[in-house]
Amino acid sequence: MKKTFYFLIVLSVLIACGKKTNFTISGQLDGGAGKTIYFNKIVVSSPLQLDSIKLDKEGKFEFKGNTSSPAFYLLKLSESSFI
């Protein structure tokens, strides 16, 4: 009985860890019309650029994606201009 219980717990954790979660990041930057915004994932060695998009005439943007684990992300306009 204990072996079955532990097996079910391990199986549940493995299934939950493998599941991907969708996300959407959207916003608007005042004075950002025509600029490019970069979406980076923070990893141990250095930031990893995942995507970039040119802001519309109102400065609006939207990134969509999915992830299988929690992580830290960064939005920036340039190497020194973080959001």
C-alpha cells in the first residue's frame, strides 16, 4: 500500500512538472512609439533573448508564450534601459 501511495505521488509530481503554462505579457509605454522592446529570460550565464517586437504608434506591445517551470524574465528597450 505504501509503495502504491509513493508511486502515485511521484507520478503526480512528474505530470505536473511536465505541463506547460501559457502566459501573456502586454503593456503600453508612454513615448515608446516605434521603439523595439526585448523579452529576455534570465539564466545563470547571461540573459537569453526570447523575442522582440516593435511598439505600435501608441507604444503598445504584447508577448505570448509558454513555460514548464517558474523563471525570471526581463523587458528592456536597450542594454541599459530596463523596464
